[in-house]
Amino acid sequence: MRPTQRTQLHRSPIGKIADYGYLGVATLAGLIALVAVGWFLWKTVATTGQTWSTFGVWGFLTGHHWIPNPVNGTPVYGALPMIYGTLITAGIAMLIAVPLAIAVALATTLLLPKRIRGPISRLIDLLAAVPSIAYGFWGIVIMVPFINPYLDALSHHQLATVIVLALILGTLCYFIRSTVFRIITGLIAGYLAIISLLALTGVIGHSFRLLEGPPQSGSYIASALVLAIMILPIITAITREVLATVPRDQQEAAYALGATKWEMIRGAMLPWSRSGIVGASSLGFGRAVGETIALALVLGNVPNIGGSLFLPGATLAGKIAIEFPEATGLQTSALTSLAVVLFLLALLTTLLARVVVTRNGRPSSHWLTRRFHRAQPPAIVTENVVSEDDTADIEPQVTVHVRPTEELFSISPQRLRQSRFATYGIYAAVVIALTPLALILGEIAIQGVQALNIDFFTQLPPLDPNNTSHSGISNALVGTLILLGVATAIAGPFGFLTALFLHETRKSGRIGNRFAHAIGIFVDAMLGIPSIVIGLMVYLGLVLYQGSFNAFAGGVALALIMFPIVVRSADEVLRLVPHGISEAALALGAPKWRTAIFVVIPAALPGILTGIVLAMARAAGETAPLLFTAGFSQYMSTSLSQPIAALPETIYNNTIGVRTPSTVQFAWGTTLVLVAIILLLNLGARLLSRFVRTSES
């Protein structure tokens, strides 16, 4: 038989040119975006040369002193106090937020009644979109005055505090399944227990350096609490989505093998969701590490290594935000070096999380039998009962004995108590987690409504900080919309075309697939870049070139924040388009450009728009990048070449720049308007997502 010959569809020269043009546009857009980001990074790194030549890399990273204006001698800059403050605040925040987030996610996925899971989940989603400046503003105005008396009491009863911490960690060891974390927690609990014993016996004193008071208006512990509250909704929302993917049959199999509800959670749901929880935690840690405005409001700017947690400190992002506007020469280079260190720290966190999520696959099919080996014989036992006059036409009678459930599983009272105790602990964690979140929303609504009137939306900001009557945010409201428009006009098309470039590159063989994978890692790294680093990058790469702050630079900074979100969301949506649809169009003779424009893109368009709207919501609440790019205008400005006002900057100026009772009330109203805008954007994204699901069904 003669072998069949592969026939190729005839392409006209114009069709081939159109295909090459389509691929060229997507490739060019992706490369322009990546080159632009690379340019900003290079300009930032190039500015740090004076720091490394003066102090050396190791000398700068391990330097204990930051003295910009010494009385005698030359300035000294060391990054260690800021690195220490960043890691301490983020670490304490993670210790608080991750267990609470997992508990809330479990409760809203499995434990709470179905009628209240939805409202709590929507509240968490809303709080995940609240800008960080709102958390910092609430923290310094409401939380710090409230908790300082309790912190003062802890500083006066340090031994009792250490004993309670040792008991809490010892109790956690009873529930932690992971051997590594159990060992770490046990070692810390044992160390605290030994310290307590030595203090009780008089070998050492009752005073501990980390708990020395009195607490200041800004402190490490207060900043960590604000960070924990801020990252809690983010980790919870992602963890809830991950837990919802656990197959139902895995849960039923755990119950069938004799597990209690807590044992099912600990042995079935958490191992299955481990990689997703790690990814959610890494995202929260990256957000905590790069947080700027909240810590600038709450923590202060006092380097403090190894001192009391009740005293002020300094972080990488906070130091940059506070000192960069007045910096020159070597100080500018040193602050830029802090930004590079912050970027590398966030990048390392992102890459480690990606490795863990990629390599940590789902548990194997036999993991249940290893974890739950208490299974009893089957619950149904059959007996064939045949009469003496057994004949062929008489069927034997079958008697079925059903073993009671308590005999089948034989759950010991100890295991039942453990399950109930864990369930009550999860409920308590839900109350602890939701209380400050509800207080934040309530305070924003109550205080913000009092500032709203017609003048608030139509007039300019107040010139007198002690009198905000007949003043408003009209210029900031218009400026925010302009900045979002510029950012969307840049990030939307370039982000979508970059995702389309990745989509087409994966089809071009092994080399193309690897290239697309490398670009995907770069985009993920951009997701972890702190917003203040992005603002500094645009300042060094664009604002200095233009010679002044302006709205266009602010839009570019917000576009860099939106770009990776748009790319990732569009790329995921394009992957979900059935491969057979595009293959069918190509088989019918449609060129690649026509297939993409009339088949692939329309199918993915609602999801792409959803990603763009979510990116807009993410960028709308950013403050730090605008401080370095857009500047601020007290008057109405719509020119892209001039400084422009924005809602986050208005809140910042009325809380950090000037703080009086009138400006605080004015800031509450501005915060409410900003939260409402972000809420509307997220609601629009949710409606688009629901439209996608409805159209697909």
C-alpha cells in the first residue's frame, strides 16, 4: 500500500504575511514590555554603585548604623537594622496570620453552617481589597491607643507572658502533624519553659529584653499586628479556594477508614492542599515584606536590632519612603541599595514558593491507608442460610447483619475530645480573626460617612489643616481616575499581548516552551516586587529624565503593578480555551491570525476583562509608587505632564504629613470613598466572572 502523503493547506502570500504580522505584533509587544521592565531595573541597580564602592556589599548589608548627618565625620549607612525590622515584623505577622487564615478557610469551607459561609467569604474578599493605607490609618488611630495599656501590662508581667507563650506552643505541638514544624515549635516551647524555670528559681532575673517597656506609640508588635490583619484576608481567600479543590471522595475515604472530623482535616484536606497553602503564605509574606505606608504610620523610623518588641523600629520600605524625598548623593544611593535588597528578598520568597508549589505534588492514592489504619471489618456481614430441604428451585435466604457505627469505627474518647477541642479552637480562631476585620470596616463606614457631603465631592482639599469644612476631594477623585486610565491603557494591551505571545510560543516546540516558562518566571517575579520598589524604579528611569513629577509617570508606575496581574490572568484564561476549537478552525483553513481574533480571543475575552478589572482594583489603593512619581497637586489638574492628586496620597498627607482632628476626619471620608471604588471594581470583576460561567454553561 502506498503511504499516505500529508497534504498542506495552501496559504496565499497575503495570508502568510498576515500570520507573520500577528505573531510579530504579539512578540514585539511582549519584548517591549519585558525590555521596559529590564530598563527600569537596570537604572535602579546602576544607582547603587556608590554604595558598594564606599561600604562594600558585605559591609553595607551587615552595617549596624544609619547616620545620614553625623556631627563629626562622614555619613555611615548600614542595612542590617532595616533588614532585621522587615523580617521581624513580617515573621511575627506570619506566625499570627497563617494559623488564623487556615482556621477561617476551614470554617468557611467545611465547619460553619452553609447559610453563613457565603457572607463571611464575601467579607473576606472585600477586606482583601482594602488598601494597605487604610489598615495603617486604622492601626495608628484606633488600634495602637487601644492595645498599648495591655502591652504595658505584659511588660510588667514578663514572666507570666513567657509562661503563657510556652504553654500555647506546647499545646500547638499536640496538633501539628508535620515532624519538622513540631520539632521547631517544641524546641521554642522548651526554651521558653527552661527560661521560665530559671526565672522562677531565681537563677536569672524576671526581666526579658524583648518585653521591656513602656510601649511606644509605634512598636514592632503593633506593626506586626497590623500586618497580620492586613495579610489575613489575602491568605484566607486563596487558602479557601485551595481547600475547595480537595476531592470529596478523599474526605469520604478518610471517614470510611475511621477518622474523626479533625483527623480528616489534618490527614486528608491539609496534606492535599499543602502546596496551595504554601503559595498563599508566600504571597502574604511578600506583601508583608514590601509593605510601606502601613509600617510608616505605625512602626516609625528608629533602627532597633535585638531591642524590645514594644519599641519603634525601621524597615526597608519604611526607611525608603520616609527619607528618599530629602535624600541626595550617597544617601540616595544607599536608599536605592535598600530597594535592591528588598527586591531580592521578595524575589527569593517568590521563587522558593514557586519551587515548593511545583515540586510538591498531590499525595499518592495510598496515603489514606497510611494515615488512617484503624479501620474495622466491613459494616455489612452476610450469611447464607439454607433449609434442610435444599432444592434447586429454592433460593438460599440471606441474612444481613449491620454492625453499629460505634462498633465499626471504635473512636476512643480521647480522639473524640481531641476532635471537639480542635473544632472549638477553629471557631475561636474565626472569632479572633474576624473581630478586627469587622472593626476596620465598621470604623471606616461610621467615621467616613460623617465626612461625606456635597462639598466633599465637589471642592478642593483644605488649605488650613484645622478647618476642613467646605473642602473636598474633587481633584484627588479625578486624578485617581486619570491615573487608572493611563495605567490601564498601558498594562491592558501590553499585558494581553504578552499573554498571547506566551500562548503562541508554547506551541513552537520544546525551545519555545522553555522560553515561555522563563518569561512566566519573570512575570511571577514581578508580582512579588514591592510597590515602593516599582515607584523608585520609575522615578530613577523616567521622572529624573522628565525633570519633574507628573501624572504620566504615576500611570506608568501603576501599569507596572497591573502588568503581571493582567499577564497571569489572561494567560490562565487562554489556557482554558479548549484546544480543539482552535485546531478545528485551523483544520478548516483559517490562518492563525483569524483563528486568534475570531475564535480564541472572543472565548477568553470575559476572563481577560476580569483580570484587567482586578488589576485596576489592586492598583487603585497603592500609595508608595505615587509618592515617587505623580507628586501631589493641591489644585485640580488633568495634565499628564504635571503633578496630580490621588485618593491614597490625600489619605497619606492628612495622616502622616499633617495630623489634626479635622484632617483625621477628612482622611476617614477619603478612605471610605477609596474602599467604595475598589469594592465596585471587585464587584465588576465578580459579575464578569459569573457571566463567564453562565455563558459556558
